[in-house]
Amino acid sequence: MSWGISENASEKEKLKAEVNDYLYGLNAVGKIDWLGYSELYDMCMPILDKCYDRMEEERKAESEEEDE
């Protein structure tokens, strides 16, 4: 887990922090430059938000189906 993220953070925020750490690590070792990091970050975070929200919607729908 990321050193800078609270243990009380939501699972969504923990995932986003982990992806950020990975991208930052790529920048730190010279695999991508700062512009690449910035563009990837700006592209990935909204996608992660949408994917996580979709997953939560599907879980909720499955739970409601089981309750019926």
C-alpha cells in the first residue's frame, strides 16, 4: 500500500494511489518523462473512477437480484 494514503481511505482512493505510485515510479527510474507521467495520470484517474463506479453498480445489482 502507498505510504501516503490513509488506511481509512476508500478502496477506490487506495487503488488510485497505487496506480499513481506505479506511474511515479516509472518516472523516477526514467522509463517515462514528466510529461508522460502527467498525461498518463490525467488519462488514468478518470478511467479508474468510471471502472470502480461501474463495478460498484454491478455489485449492487447482483446483491439486489440475490435478495429477490
